[in-house]
Amino acid sequence: MNLVLVGGGEIGTQIADALYRSHNVTVLDLDESRADAFQALDVRFVRGNGADPDDLRAAGADKADAFVACTLNDDINVLACLAAKGLGAKETMAFVTRQRYVDAFRQRGAMESIGLSIDRVLWPQRTLARQIVEIVRVPRALDSASFAGGRIRMIEYRLAAGDPYLDQPLAQVDLPDGALVVGAIRDDAFVVPSGTTELHAGDKVVFMGTPDAVRRLEGRFAPSRRRQRVAVVGGGNVGFMVAEQLQEYGADLTIVESDEDRAGKLAALLPKALVLKGDGTDLELLEQERLEDADVIVAVTSDDATNLLVSLLAKQLGVPKVITRVGRSRNRRLFERVGIDAPLTPRTAAVQEVLNWLKVDEVDHLATIEDRAEVMEVTFPYDATAGEVRALGAPPHSLVGAIVRKHKAIVPRGTTIIQPGDHLFLITTPDNIGAVEAWLQRHERGGGG
């Protein structure tokens, strides 16, 4: 596949790193200093403007099987995709940060009506906002996600003294029917569990199961449900989308925004929220407004340093859960090391969406687990031989967390039969895609594992 990327920043680098080994990748960027990073990846670098047709031709956009514009400028990304499409690029994707572009290029939208189209418009900030709301809504959860149209749920907790399931082999643990432990993070390493694995206080544990089973798990970790008090620091696009959804959810909501005009707009758009014009790093303001009584503080300004300071102050004040936006992926581990509960970056999820859109391998990349593991969906080959999970096994360093068969979700045990055409939800490490594909190929034409 010939892939052209406009934008050699962090997102472009991550996409190129994921694809250069098996595809021809060209990066177009005005900043020539970025070329060195791509030489190490065996990626062709062209200095130029993504909105200039001559520069696009020089990068090979006219012969591109896929064209992705991922600069930090919405207008450049949209213009680049439109120009590339006109030159002959087969498929185009534009990264954007504003709702108006999503609306304009939707199917049967304003742009399509005048003959302009972009195959995919991606808004990473909206994905991040939805992820934050999922986590906020579940007390104590560090992460929460749904798959297969809501038929499968995943949830992550940090275990503490007194929690269930501690210090006993998982084979002896009394989990709700329809739930499974699919992973644990301990000492910065991801553990794919087995029946002999024991969970300890301090471990971050990932469960997968049916919605009913996960609801019963939630009750075991946080028995009392009440209206949550949530403080959002930063009223930009992400902060507004989070607050808008939490307002519908019924949370007791406070928003802290430093810009007076923006604060006024938020107050008008979110009548049920208390909007404060102020600095989220001002300890006196936080104490005066009693934000230490919040169940959750969400730090989503556009600046990593500000979000880190807000989060540290929140932890110092004793806020039970702190969710933090991390703009630069490399900063995520720093946030973890200083004790931030849920540092989230929109870019990791965005790169997964690009890989799924390009269909570069035999798996669908559904979610990451703290950048250490991944949830993948694969189809068990239609010409494979059915067999029990314990007989068929799983790819190395992987676990089958759930099966969807004819719209029905099954949380497997060792005796569960995997049938041809089943959709398998695997938990594995990101570097294990090759092993997953090899496992699927061995089962094709009725081969064994």
C-alpha cells in the first residue's frame, strides 16, 4: 500500500512507525527538522505544504492508496484531503478539532451536496471526551469501555486492602457469572492472567464481561450509588463536551475556566453547571469552592504542565479520582509515576482508528489498556475446525476475553466451544499482532493450533 501522511508531528510519527515495515510511507511536512525521525523508520520525507498541489504530487498523493492529513491545522488538513482526492488519491482522512467540519463532511452533508468529499473525518477530542465520561460514571474505575454495540464491557480498578478477589488463585475466585479477569498491571508490566495468578493490593486489574456481570462487579467495588460531584478544569472543546454529557447524566457539575469570554459562553450553554472564571492551579480558589469534596476532578486544559499541576493539587486535597488529559503521549508515564489515576491521550485512540480504517492487518484495534496492552477483535476462520478454548488455545501472550456469535456475547471458560465465524475479543500486547495473525492462519483450512 502507498500511504501519504501530511504532518510529521506526533500523530504522523506514530502512524508511520506502525506501518513502514510492510507499506510504502511518505511524510509531507514544512518543517525539515522532522526528517531525521523518519530516516530511522525507513520512511520517505518530503518537505512541502500539504495544501499545495505541486508539493502533493512530489509526495505521490496522486498515486496514494490512502492519504491522511494529521497536522495541527484543521484548514490545512481539509484542503490537503480535497486536493489529494482531486489528484487521484483513493481514500482520504482528515484530522479535525471542530464540530463544523464533522458536520460539513458527513454523508449527505453540505460539502457532498456541492461535490466535495473526504472519506473519513476524525475528531480525536470527541473520542477522548466520551472516554472520560465513561470513566467518570463508574465510581473507582480507572477505565471503562464497551464493545460489540454494548454487548461486552471492560472495566479497570486499582485494588486496595479489603477489596474482593485478593491473594487467592483466580481459579478459586468467585466472579459474577459472565465476567472474567483479562489482565493486570503490576510494577509497570502487563500480566496476561491464568488460573494460578493471584491479585494483590496495588494491582490494576482489568475485567471483561456482559453488561449485567460488570454491573454486579461495580456493586462489589463501590456498593453505594449517589449523585456524583464532578469538577472540570478547562472549558475548551474537550471540557465542554465532557461537561455537556455529564450534565445530561445528572452530575453535580463545576467548571473552572480561565478565559472570561469562554466562561460566559459555557455558563449560557450549560445552565445546570456552576461555571467559575479562575485558574485551576489556584489552591485558594480550589479550597474556597470546596473542590476537595468532589468525587472526580477532570483536568483537560490544552497544556500538559497545567493539567499535571491541577492533578497534583487535587490528589493533595484528597480527591478520590483524578482524570487528566495528556497532550503528548510521551508524558503519560510521568503522570502515572506521580500517582495520577487516569492519564488519557486522544492520540493513541486516534492512531488505532487510522489502522482500523486502513485495514492493514487481520485485526480490529478496539482499545488500549494504559499503552501496555490492547483489545483486538478477530474473526475465527470460517474454514477452521470448531473446538474448546482449552484445546484451541490462544495466540502467545494473549487471552480470549469474550466471544460474539450471532449478536450474542459469550464470556468463555475452558470448555466453551469456539466456532468458525465467531468474533473473538483478544487481550494482548501491541507487539503481538504478528503472533495473532499466525495463530489465525494455522487454524484456516481446519489446521490445528
